[in-house]
Amino acid sequence: MAWLPLYIDHDDAMQLLGLLNADSEIAFIVADGPKKWVARQKLPVIPGRRVCLWHVPSGHLPLLTSDGAARTVSDPWTGWTELRTGADPTTPYFGAGHPGIIWWNIRLESRSSSSGIGLSSFEWIGNHYRIIGSGAEPSTEAWWAGLRKSVRKQKAKRVPRSGPIDGPRPEVWALPSALTKITSGVARDSNP
């Protein structure tokens, strides 16, 4: 699974939301009632801690059924009712990993420090299931690579999960507002 770890605060999260809102290839899949979902091109606010992004050029979204029949969501823009839910009913379920879905996990607050910064991330199944015929579209692979570049362009700095920010094994991208806080001594989580 592809993973893009981030240290972000509210300001950074809103900046990322702006980038995603401006991206014509991305739609947000949001709740539209119990077991109901709809695709939206733009959002005014972040809808929760786990945000479902659909790379629209990747193709149709699967509509899972309890009997295993292969169906697709007929029109994501007008919405649909989920026929088979996953373990978390607060997020849409497309099976074990749909290569056109990217998850944005938002953890602005630390789990270990009352004033610290959590470890957020983008995650994507990528080509994990290519061997069984469920690989990513080349356009989605290119979009993921572009997302990584976009994060770097936000004046982000790669920092380690713990210790000095210029320490060994930098892994997590700290966006500008969070980086300022971390530099001034605010604690950061080492795990999501």
C-alpha cells in the first residue's frame, strides 16, 4: 500500500482541501444519509477524520452486493445506497481495496499530548491487487505521483517521527504551519 505520512494542523489541512477542491480529477465521496453516499467535486469543509477520495478517471465505482454479484454505481454524482457495508459504516465500502480510491486520514490532534500534532496521511492501495486483475489505471498512478509532488511544493519538510527535526530517517512530510509548531517544540505523534 502506498502511504504519504503528514504532520498537518488545521491551516495545513485547509490548504490541502483547497488543492483537492481545485483538482478536476478528484471527487469526495460523502455521506448522504444512512448507507447513502454521493460524489462531490468540492467541499467547503473537511467532512471527518477519514475522507474518501475518488480518482474519477480511474473508472466506475463498484457497488458490492450481499450475493457477490458484480455491479457498479450507476451515477455517483446523484448518489447511491450501499448494498453491502464494511466494518465502518461511517465510510463508504468498495471492497478490500479499490485502486481508484485514496483515503485521507486526518489526525490534527495528538493522541499522546494534549497540545501536540497527530500523524495524518494519504493512503492508496495502488497495485496491490494487480496480480488478480485489479490494478490501478496509469492515470491514477500518475495522479498519486503528482500528489506527492504537490505536498513537497507546499514548502513541506521531511522530518523523523521523533527527536530533532533534522535527525536521522526523515519520513513524515511536515507542512508549513505544523512545521513551525514542531520547530517551536510542540510534540508530534510517531504513530497514527
